[in-house]
Amino acid sequence: MSGLLRRLAQTARLMVGQPDYDAYRRHLADHHPERPVMTRAQFFRDREAARYRGGNGRCC
């Protein structure tokens, strides 16, 4: 059941435009292990800045 709740929370965050920090950490570990990991607060500030400056916010 916790998997379902996690998916619902992720869906709700995405619906309001809030990206998933855990997915970011997994992506970084899988594809960019040499990069430092942002804190949760840094991540959300970075995503908000990318959203409102018109960038697509993707690294690859």
C-alpha cells in the first residue's frame, strides 16, 4: 500500500508543478555520480528558478 501512496503523492506534486526530489537523487546517482547532490531546499529553489525563467529544467 505504501507504493500506491507514494505514487499518489508523486502524481499530486507533479500536477501542481513540483518535481520529485527522490527521482532527482536516483537520476543523479544513475547518470551523473560525479556531481554533488543538492539539498532538498536547493533542489526546490533550483526547480522553481528554472520553471519561472522559461528553461525546460532538464540536464539531459
